[in-house]
Amino acid sequence: MGRGHQAIETPSLAAGAPALEVAGLIHDFGAKRALDNVAFSIEPGDFTVLLGLNGAGKTTLYSLITRLYNNRSGSIKIFGYDVRKQSSQALARIGVVFQQPTLDLDLTVAQNLHYHAALHGMSRREAQSRLEAELARIDLLDRAHEKVRALSGGQRRRVEIARALLHRPKLLLLDEPTVGLDIGSRQAIVAHVRKLCREEKLAVLWATHLIDEVSDDDRVVVLHLGRVLAAGPVPEVMRKSGAAHVREAFTNLIEKAGKP
Amino acid sequence: MSLIHYYRCLVGIVWREALRFIHQRERFLSALVRPLIWLLVFAAGFRSVLGVSIIPPYDTYVTYEVYIAPGLIGMIQLFNGMQSSLSMVYDREMGSMRTLLVSPLPRWYLLVCKLLAGTAVSVLQVYAFLVIAWFFDIQPPLWGYLTVLPALVVSGLMLGALGMLLSSWIKQLENFAGVMNFVIFPMFFASSALYPLWKMHDSSETLYYICLYNPFTAAVEIVRFALYGQVNWPYLGYAAVATLVFLGAAIYGYDPARGLLARKAGAGAMG
């Protein structure tokens, strides 16, 4: 593959490309099919909820999008960059909040963020001004020099979101970010990310099994046993499944799909 | 991705490893206490039992303590290599390995940075040990403290790469006992750390060859020679090749295409 060729082609690919485009994605763990022909796309500014029960394949999908391991068939593109072939360009454009906590508890908030900035090649000065801006946004600037261990669960999550945004990605991936949080923190985090999505034109993919985190303005991708049962704006998905509420739509879809 | 990006990434990873090391005082303390117990108790007890004849690099009779000092240095680096390997497994369970692996630089480079960071920490531990050991009559020539540095880097890289290789194969957060029993003890005892290999040759030829080709023996011998300003070329070459093999296999293990991560994920990450 010629580098020159890639350099000419890439900008036109990136301009106007969807924030995330997943097509024909199949993934197996041994004999078990974890993802079966998964396809959907997300545009900049979309808040998309990836809705599925535990075991639906949400984390597998996230692992493939973030290239923890490779997809063997199908394609995943981030702003036009193929995750497998142009992984550096693709990965530089995403911010990720994993399901498990990933902050170093013994380091301070600022040290954790500086580490992330270094991985993304940011200079110390740039990192400092970015982390101040992001911590101010989540009202934790005054705690920058405290150890993460001293923060509450909800605060840690907010720091992880701030960290994911440090290198100014345009696509934010969150895998069940509210797991283990109390109801107040949960609502605060959902509201915070929705605001980011609106104000920064961020594309957001929010994986959850909690239906009350879906709002009528969102787009939704319903994943069940590795297959996409429905994808689109919430009102459209409700209409197609003949439901008056998103919860009912979800139940209908899953019942129709049946057990494996 | 520019060169400065690569440089900043390396600095960031080494800096984090150093910070973690400073915060984990127990780890540092046990890294020092372990070899000191061997030196002050075990070696004292065995001094009269084992006589060490004059073998290179020593040009005179040495006490048993002096003989096993390089072995104990190797032990520090072996433990450190295994501990960073376990911390990688732990990191992966906790997810912070994930944050490393989803950053944009190539994965092989991220793993090399991680290895360099672990090696830097192990070299610091060894110098702390050497300072204390000096007060207990382990006194190599002064310039030996300088000439041992390159050897420590090679042995640290080799044992760190071995740990990294193991971590790509270990399925879950396992306790340290398994690694102790199946990796650390066999490697340590079947080596030249505690007895010259010719002694082993007298007891069992098979064991002698196992010890001879044990990569840990290579680590111990290059450090032993370097402490006296000499180079053990055969073992240096052997250690360099072993490092490349271990590292290559570890990178293979963490490769997203062929990798073991994907197969392993079947066990737990289906959410």
C-alpha cells in the first residue's frame, strides 16, 4: 500500500464521513458467535444508545471498535478511517470510557490525566491547559492534586470522561458508564454527556442495559444476542415495533427475536 | 504520528511506572528485604559448607556472600519482571491496560515502553541493594558499579520481557504463588545463582545442562562479570537473543489480529 496514495485519499474520506460506521461485522469466540452481521452508523452530534441485555455483545463490539482485538470480517470506520488498517488515525479520534474503572487510584487526578495526555503525544503545557479546562467543566479542578482514591464513584466516572475528552476526540464511546453508581450520580453523568454532545457536536455511543437512560431525542441501536434488532431515532423504532414507550418497544423486539 | 509523539509517550509511561513504584513502598521494601535475608542469613549459614574455588571473573578466593551477590541481583530483577508482569495482568483486569492499548501509537511500541519502564525500576532496586550490601562486605571495585549498569539493563530487559510474555498467557488475575512455584523458584535454583555450575556438573549432568541453558544463568553471569569490569560474551549474546525472543512472543501475544486477548475475551468480556 502506497503511502502517497493513502495521503491523497484520506482527507476526502474523512470529510463528511460518519463519526462511526460499522458494516457487516461478525465476530466469533470459538464456536460461539458473539456478533452477527452488525451494521449501524453514527453522525457527528448524535447521541446514540446501544441498548442490550447483559451478554448481548456490547463489550465485544466496543473491544472491536477500540481495536483491543481485530474484527475478522466486516468493517469499522471512524470518520472514514478503517480501525484495522489505519488504526492510529482512527484511535486518535476516539475517547473511551470503559466499563471497568481504569484510573490509577494511588496517583492524583492530574497525574492520571497527564499520563493519558502523554500517550496521545500532547506536550506538558498543552496537557496542563486542557486538563484544567476539562476539570473545570466537571467542577473538580480544585481536587486535581488529590489522589483518585479520595474521590467518590461518581466523581471518578466524571474524571474518566474528562480524561477521554483530553485529546479532543470527536467520537466518545462509553461502555455502561453508570454501572455501580447511585441514582443521583447516574442522572448527573447522563446529563453531562448529553450536554457535551449538544455543545461540542460530539458523536456519542452510550452502551447500557438500563432503558431509563434512553430519551426520546436519542437514536438507539438495539443489540440482542449479537444481532441488531433495530436502529434509528427512538420515535421511529417505537413506531415500527408498534409500541407507545421505548421500554415496550424493547420488550417487543426481544420477544419477537426469541431465545437462541 | 511524529517522533516527538513517540518520545512523549515513552516519557509518560516511564514517569507513571516511577510514580507507582514510589507509591508502593511495600513493594520496594520487599524487593530489598528478600535478597538481604538470603545474603545475611542463608549465605552466612552456608559459608562454611560450600567452598568456592577460584573461577572467573574472580582472581582470588571469594566468600560465599560475594559469590551469591550477582545471583541475588538477578533475583531482584526476576521478581521485578514477574511483578510488572502480574501488574499488567492486574492492569488489564482493572482496565488501565486497556487505556494504554487503545492509545494511537503502535502496540509493539507501547509494550516496549512498558518494558523499558519496568527495567528502569529494577535497576533502581538493584543499586539500592548494592548500597546496603556494601556495608556487609560485598565490595566490588568502584568502577564495577558503573560497568554493571549495561549488564543490568540487558538482564532487566530479558527478565521483564519474560514476565510480559507470561502476562499475555495468564488468563486471569492469579495469585503470586503460582508464578513463584512454576517460574521463579525453578529458574532461580536451576542456575548459577547459588552454586558454580561445575558443582552441579559433579552431581548431575542433566541438571548441569538445564542450568547452563537457563536464561536466568545468563542474567546472573553477565552481571557477575560486569561487576568486575569484564564481559561474558557468550552469555551476553544468549541474553540478547532471549530478550528478542521473549519480547517478540509477547508482542505476538498482545497482537490484536492473532492475539490471545481475543480468545481470552470469550471467558469474561462478553457483556
